[in-house]
Amino acid sequence: MLRFSLLPALAACAVGLLLPAQAPAQSKVAIINMQRAVLEANEIKKAANDMQAKFKPRQDELDKLQRDLATIQAQLQNAQMTPNQQADLTAEGQRKQREAQRISEDLQADVERERTEILQRAGQRMAEVVKKLSEDKGLDVVVDATTTVFFKPTLEITEEAIAAYNKAYPSK
């Protein structure tokens, strides 16, 4: 009787051994250096050149003021002038110093604001491009290389992302 009760259990085990084992699903992973991808996009390179041209006049003005200040300091060290001339030169130097500081702070703030806007927009666009690229390649996960301890170079899609971004958002 014991033999008959073990028979269904043995049959179930045999069937389990004969069926193919279900393998766990393999995830497709890729690595991207998002910062590099954004910074090497043609649109960003063009924006950097445009910004440099846009802010060049103000930078030139600041450079001229700094040269003027160096000249004033050299003249003050010369000490071959009357106290009135020295006071006038000192006042002019202080005025130019304040002006240079104001221009420098304004320029820095404007450059940083515009740079942040450009990088945010490009980062959002790059995320969209990477999402589409991931869907096209059937990827399950894309990880940023800057937070990855180790990865095989064959997993990296940074160059593909840059090319896809340049195609999607050509610089004019």
C-alpha cells in the first residue's frame, strides 16, 4: 500500500525533471557617460561658442579695466607725484575697481545662468534620446558610468547616444 501512495509523488517528480527548466529572464543593460554625452553633443559645442561670442565684449571691457588698474597701481608706486595727484589717482583706481567688480559679478552670474539653462535643456533632450535608443535596442536598464564601479566597454552606448542626439537636434 505504501508503494501505491509513493507512485503519484514519484510521477510528479519525474514530470518535473523532464520539463525544461524555466531560466530567469536576462536583463539587457547598457552604460552611458551622461555628462560626456551631453558635453560632446554638437549643439552644446555650438552653444559654448555662441556664449563666448555673446559675452566677449563684456569680458574685453573687464580686461581693459584690469589693465587700467594695473597701470594706476604702477603709477602710485612711482611716488613722483603731488599728494593731490596721488589722491585723484587713488580715487580713480577705487572707482575702476568697483566697476570691474560689478562687471565681473554680473558677467559671471549671466554666464552661469545661461550655461545652466543650456545644460538642463540638453540633459532633458539627451534623456529622451537615451530612452528612445534603449527602446530601439531592447535595453532594460541604462546606468550612468559615473556611478558604476566596473563595466565592460562593450556595454557603453555613449557614442551612440551622442550620434543619436546630433541627429535628433542638429546644430545650425
